[in-house]
Amino acid sequence: MEQRMSWSRIAVTAVLALAGMHGPAMAGETVTFAGYGGAYQKGMVDALAQPAAERLGLSLVQNTTPGLTAVRVQVQSGSPAWDIVNLGSDECAAGSAQGLFEPLDYHVIKTDGLSSNAWSKDWIASNYYSVLLAYRTDKYGSNPPRTWQDFWNVVKFPGRRAMSDAPIESLEIALLADGVQPDKLYPLDVDRAIRSLQKLKPAVSVWWSSGAQSAQLIESGEVDMEMIWGSRIVPVLRDKAPVAYSRVDNVLGMGCLAIPKGAKHAAAAQKMIALMVSPQLQANVPQFLEGYGPTNAHAFDVKQFSAKELADLNSSPQNVKTSIRIDGRWWGEGDNQKTATARYKALISQ
């Protein structure tokens, strides 16, 4: 407990010092934050962006982006309207390879508490999301599927499946189901993943294209089991549908923050990002972003969480040890994303 309180005091002091040191010089400056919109963006703003802006004396404006393509258009215009963008780690890795972002100033931004794959020269992870195996309890009773190998086992666990229509996460899951060990996932063996998916495809009733669709599929009973984002299982459970999930093969992905090259308020954005990934603000993530977790492990030293909260949080110390992290950097390298997407889309459209 003394160690927890000691770290908390240090973290609070550091965050407030950063705000006090840089705030007055930027007072009145406006920073534009662009994310995916909806409840996710509201959570990002409430947990991270707005508190950071307020501590620095900045005004915050929000916008939405459909993803990296829109960021590329803005950068190519020579006058991007956004100062901070929130993307998926694969998009951040691709944008980095394409030179679309400003370098991050790691004299200002601290990476203590972040895993080595959670930041790069020009992007940094903002939150963890999870991909879970959800199932109908009224279908499987006391003997439900627990692992991705169970998900592939249509003899022991018959029933209708649903998977994402996007290759990221799906290819990783297919390889885990085929026996690849988590520490051997990357570089992804796309050929092996496609062969694995071909075995399961007859049992896949739906290839969902949105989180909302995935939630509706399992809650209505249209499918018996599926891969689903952790944030989307929360409302299903709240509705008391006969649904449960397994964390045995919990797959973790990351949201990330980057500054578009040429951003008008890049210096202020650097300081905002420093606060957004600090332990003190990262500790807000579970409160404002249901189904997501902090990327900064020191968030768990700054704030005490109940045993139930720790059990449910995807990046809690007890859960992160057994989780499988998606390496967005692989997806951003060369033609990996383009090639994998073409192969995957061809498979599910056959």
C-alpha cells in the first residue's frame, strides 16, 4: 500500500507540474481532436482529451475521422485541420511508414508503464480493447467453449458462428486456433491462417461488419458463439441476455494517438498527449470507456480498483499476463495489410 500511495503522489505531482509548466504559455490555444465518433470518442474525450486540455489551459474542438485515408488527405493538403488523431494501432503503424505523422517528443511524453510495442517514433497507444469469445449459455450450458481451438471444434461445440469481416484480429485468432503459440504469432503466416479459416468457414453464419451488429447477433440468438469486442459484450450482459464470454484467449489490440504532419498546434498536441498517456489520466479509462483498459500499467498504482473491476478489466495486471497482444506494427509494414485484406475478403466472399 505504501508503494501504491508513493507512486500516486509522484504521478499526480508530475502531471500537475507538466500542466503548470506549459499551461499559461498556451492559454487560449485551440487543439482539434479527431476520433471515430460515437460513444467511443465521447469516452476518449471524457477520460483523456478534455482533462488534458483543461490542465493545459487549452480549448478543445472535436471532429470525426473514418480512418487513415482521411488523415492522408489532410496531410497531403498541406494544412491539416486536426492536431491529434485517434486511430487503431495498425493504422498508426501504416501512417508512420507513409510519413503522415509528426515525430513525438519523448522528452515531454513519458513511456514509463507502457509496453515496448505500445509506442513508436510518431504514435503512442491510448487504450486497450479486447477480442473475446462470446457464447450463448442456453446453448452450451455448463460445458461452453473457452478457447479459439474450441471455437474451431465444430464436433464438440456445434452451432452457428460469427466472425469479423476484417482480417486484423481474425487472422491472429485463426492461427491461435491452429496451434500457433502466442509468442510465435508474428510475422503472421497468412497462408496458414487462411487454411485454418477455410476449415471453419462452413460453420460461420455471419461475417459481421460492425460492433453493433456483433452485439445484436449474440444477444438475439442468431448465432451461438462469436468473436466480439469487449466493449460490445458489456451492453449485452447488462441486458441480461443468456450470454457469457471467455478470457482464456483474450486478444488485446490498441487504440493510438498521433499528430498529423503539419498540424497547426503540434507543440500543444505533444503536451496533451503526454498527459493523456500519463498514469493519472489513464486511470480514467475504465470509468469512461466500458470494455476498454489503460495502456499505462502505472494507472493501477494511481487508482485502486475493486477485485471485480480488476477481473473485468482487459489490461489489469492479472489479465494482461495471459493476454495475446496484437502487433499493429506488423500490419503497418509494407503491403501486409493490403495483402492480408485481399486474401481474407476473397475467402469470405467465396
